[in-house]
Amino acid sequence: MEKTENGKVKVVGVRFRTAGKIYYFDPGDFELSRGSHVIVETARGIEYGFVVGPPMEVEEKIIPQPLKAVLRISTEEDDRREQKNREREREAFWICRERIQKRGLEMKLIDAEYTFDNSKVLFYFTADGRVDFRELVKDLAGVFRTRIELRQVGVRDETKILGGYGSCGRPLCCHTWLSDFVPVSIKMAKEQNLSLNPGKISGVCGRLMCCLKNEAETYEELNKTLPHAGDEVEASDGMNGLVESVNILRQTARIIVEVDDEKELHEYSVSDLTILRRRKRGTSRPTMQKNTPPQKAAPAKESREPREGRENRDKKEPREGKGNREGKGGRENSREGRGNRENREPRENREPREPREGREAAEVREGREPRDMAETREPRDNGDNAARDRGKKDHGKNRRDRRPDRRQDRRHYRDDQPARADSEQREIPQE
């Protein structure tokens, strides 16, 4: 690699396929011109290519390192060998296709390619997902007796290899001159005011057409001065209205104006318009149709009557109690009503109950002589206790006999306690 006086490097561009990527090589002392066939060394081995242009000087930082040199200019023997390789590629394509069908692999074979020195055979295919082709490689290696390489490509690369004609009637750009695929977005179609129908803006490969990128920068620059549909503008003659449509290439806009209570379309140049207000996102675009009168609002439904409050519920007649039902006897007015509960004396005014005392204290208070404690320990002799004692074994340590004092004291206390006064007893309302 020799540098020139201005610090640049002399290189030559070489292609190996039609519309393929351009690779740079050191021309050396060879006199090369556009279309000359040369033999060069690449990462895949010795290759046969053609020059796309005469040698030129470029900056060193642009050139990928290391820069390899051109081996020689192709001879007649090299041309015959290249032609023979093309014939062998067609034969290898059909053999590989038969092997794929025999093994039932879900893959579509696109092309086959031989290197110039026959050291490798490359097969290009497309598939929806990953394909296990290890057994297929073994079969092909046994047939061709050389290295086999299978490469999976996308739909754009498939169209680039096979070629075809676009909707414009011309050969596909990617197959004729477009070397690299550029990113294309739907925004480019919107800026060029194209129909967003996928069938009209998609190419043969099913992706967005690559030619949308060609004029994207021009349309982007023209749209900077144009109003959008729905914007409120003012013309140089004093007419105000809403933008109905614009013509990007002519730099004109059509405005809806009102003249004598009628809507009309006037066309103005963009230089004669002043934007007053932009259209809000989400609002509909203006049209020439008459505005429909607003529909009358439906009458509001009558509100339901409020539910009865607690006061209204209290005014209702109380339901008859269980004892007031006809044909049924029983306790009458067993529960006190709300009014009787209000008339009861508060708990604070009631006489406090006497604390429970022992049996001796109760007997002394009543003026009786206390019984002997031994007598209280003996249970009462009645028929029920005798019958109960017959069917049980006397263990002497029964739980009921462990603490007879408290139980007997409580029982005698309940029996000997005087009854409450009539004023403390609940009164039963009578009809």
C-alpha cells in the first residue's frame, strides 16, 4: 500500500456479483479500467471479480485494514474456468434441491455459488425459522467432495439475487445498481403524500419500496414551509379559512372559505398564506359537507323517589307480633316494645344487688340458726339422686365430690335468697 504526496491511498473498487457490495484493493502497478476482470484474494479464497471504476485516491481511515492487493488481470484461461463454474453451480443447485425434498426440510433454496478455486460451494436459502441441516451438509459433502456452506438470507436478499420487475415497469433497483439496503419507514410515504395502502407502497419482496428513500430528503425540505390539512390560515387578500389539501411539488394549498353563507374552495400559493393556528391532534379534517344540526339532547329520566328515611319507617304501623297472630296461642307480647324500654328505670337508679355471701351469713341475717357444715356436705336424699348413684361406681374421688362446700353453699343460697320486689320484676304488658 503506497501513499500519495497528499497522504491519501490509491485503491480500486471490485465487485463479484451484479449489484453486489464494492470491495477495495490495492491496484499495484496494473493498469485497470472500468469493466476489467481481475483475480484477487479474499477471506473466502481466490475470487474472480470485475472493476467498477478506475483507480482513485481516498483517505486511509476510510479503507478497512488490511488492504489486499490485486493478484493479476484475468486471462482467457481464467475466463473459461469462471464460465465452467457457472455451469457447475446450476447442476449443484438441482442436486441440493432434491436432497432437501428427500429429507423434507422446511427451507427454500435460492442460489448456489462456487468459489473461483473450487475450494468451497455456498448455498443460499430462506426459511421461517431455524433449520437443522447437519445431515444435509453430510450428504452434499459426499457428492461434491469439497467444503459445503449453507447461508440463510432474508426476503430482501432473495429478491436481490433472483431479480425481477417493479411496479414502475423497470428492473428492480436492488438487482441492478443498489448495493446496500437503506432503512425505509412509513413516515417517508406520509411526507410524500402517498396512499398508505400496503399493496401500493410495497415492493416485490413485500417490504416498503427502497425508492421511497430516494426523494425523502427533498420532500422533508419542502414540507417545512407547507401548512397541514386542518390548519387555520389567512390569505393575502384577507380571506380566512381552513386548509383542505396541499400540493407539495407546486407549493400550493386549497382553503375552505365562507362567502355569502356558502363554502368555497380557493387555491393560494404558500408564500401568500399566514398560519394562524395549527390543527389539534385527534380532530377530524375539514370537508366541504354542510354541518349537520346538533341533535336534541334526550330528556333526562325522571329521578326515582328517595327511599323512605328512618322517620317514615317509624311512622308505619308496627307489625303484629307472634302472639298477636290469629289462630295461634302462646305467650302474648313476650318482648317489650320500644316504648316500654324507654320507661324503664335507668340502671343507676336501681337498687344494687346484694353481694353473694356464705350460707352462714345469710342465715344470721334472716334470724335463723346456722346449720352444721357437716349437714350441708350430705346430698339431699331424693329419688333422682338415689337412681343416679345406683348406676355409677363410687370412686370416692369423683370431681363432683371434691368441692361440695361451694356447690352446696351456692344451692342453699339460691334457695334461701328472698325474691325480688315487685317493682324490680319486669312488667308484662297486658292488653
